[in-house]
Amino acid sequence: MNKIPVILDGDPGHDDAIAWVFAKADPRLDIRMVSSVAGNQTIEKTTYNMRRICTLLGIDAPQVRGAVRPVTADPVTAGNWHGESGLDGPAMPEPAYPLEEIPAVDLMAKVISESEEPVIIFPTGPLTNVAELLMIHPEVKEKIGRISLMGGGVTHGNWKPAAEFNIMEDPEAAWTVFHSGIPITMCGLDVTEKAIMQPDDFPRIRGVGNQAAEIVAGWLEFFYRYPMQIGYTGAPVHDPCAVLAVTHPEIFTMKDYYVDIELGGEYTRGATVADFKGGLGKEPNTTVVLDIDREKYIDLLIEALHAYDGWEVAI
Ligand code: RIB
Ligand code: CA
């Protein structure tokens, strides 16, 4: 069976890191490259974290530094969630793989144009890199099979009342992506705030008994602190939903809607607005993921972590 070529693009970030644990563990996916983007932390920190995570997991695909800042908005970081480093918690290995010296969008375009099969892009941070790819290399659009992203929310926001962090960080980039005509799967807060990993899950995760499991448990023990202070029952592990919506759609509930991005509005800029009733008369452009079987989510993490049995790197 041909593997599915994929691009990982994120702002690690604890939940980006766990999304990449799932992606690397799935034998059906062929990770062709990894790119960082400014978001949870500055581009320097998310790039360093990207490289350390790839080393930890043995992701030896080309890695590249992405956009330094959003297209128009001033960058905002999320140190309260992810710490000063962007990946606070357990010790991590130093990068073992080189950083490519070409612009992220050029590497993306090269990977996509050289691929035999349509490529799936898994953005789990602001959509700056993906938008820049579509603007600078429109010729590759036809070879992007799907963009399965974490971002938005058709019922509420988090960073702002109506806007979720990834979309809010770069609404113009999100607008470009949602208007691209490329099939989009949107894992917004509607589903990702149900993708909760709770303290009761941590011993079972650590009990997998390998280095990756120990570090994932350590990430969660850091990452759940802040959400617990603001009323969550555990850590909303948002980003893996973007990968699992493609690899394990059976654990989700999804519905197709026309979704657009609000660029104006004092209180609504960055909102992902779904046309539930079809009143705009536009064809659906987005598969909106609305619910998840949380128990199966945890089971899939345990299964993914066992893929790292016998794998260990020096820290
Ligand atoms: O709003 C949640 C999103 O913002 C996640 O992708 C998290 O990593 C942060 O980037
Ligand atoms: Ca992220």
C-alpha cells in the first residue's frame, strides 16, 4: 500500500509535539518535511523545539524554519500554556538533524511538486506558512490533497471570546487557506476541548514504559497545570486531532459547512464562521470536526507510544 505523503507544520508547543508522536508512529504516513511557525512561542523557540522533538522521535525528514511573524497581525505568544521555552517540562535531546537553509515555502513547494501522490498538510499552529506557500507557489495547489488543521471553533474561541489562538494569530493567512479551494478538515475547539487528557490518564500513559511515553507523560504533567487553573478537567490536547481526523476518522463526528474567516470586528476578528443553515448559498468548503470519543483517543495514544518500544535517544 502506498504511504500517504504528509507535511507537519506547527508551533511546538506540547500538543503539537504529541500530534507528531501520532504522525511518526503511524506506518501509513510518510513524513516528507517538518516546518516551524511562530505562535506558542517565538520562531527561534518553536524551531528549536521542532528540532528536539524530531530528534526524540527519530523524524529525520528535512526540517526548516518557517515564518517569523504573522502576515499582518502583531505576534502573540502563549507562555502561560507552554512555558518560556514553549516546551517546558521534561529534558529533551539536543537537535541531531540539520536545519535546511532554504525558505520553508520553497521546501514545501519542492516536496509537494516532487510527490507522486497528493500531499496532506497538518498545520497545528498559525497558518502563516501555508498561506505564504499558496501565495508564492500557487502552482502546487492541485497537488495538495487536504489541509487537516487544528484551529478555529464554530461555537466559541479561547484566546478571544470569538477567536481561537491559531486563527486569531494570523486571520489573513487563515482567510487565504479557507478560500483556496483545497479540501479542509478543521479541528476547532468544538472537538479539541473534548480531546482532554486527564491526570487519571497519566499513569497509564507513563506505564507504556519507554522513553517517548515517559516524556509525553512529563509534557502532560506540565501542560495540564494552566488549563486546570482556568476550569478545564485536564489538558485539552488540541493538535493531535488534526492528524487523527485523517488517520482515524471513526473516533470523530464531522459535518461539512461553508466556513469563512472574520477579518474585521472589534470582538470578532479571527472568528471561524460556519454557515449552519446554508443562508449564504455557498457550497461547503470545510469538514468541521465536532466531537471525539475521548476514551478511544487515549487508547490510540497508548497504541502510538508502543511504536517507540526499543527506541531511545541520548538526553
Ligand atoms: O488554541 C490551541 C492552539 O494554539 C494549539 O495548536 C496550541 O498548540 C496553540 O498553538
Ligand atoms: Ca499548536
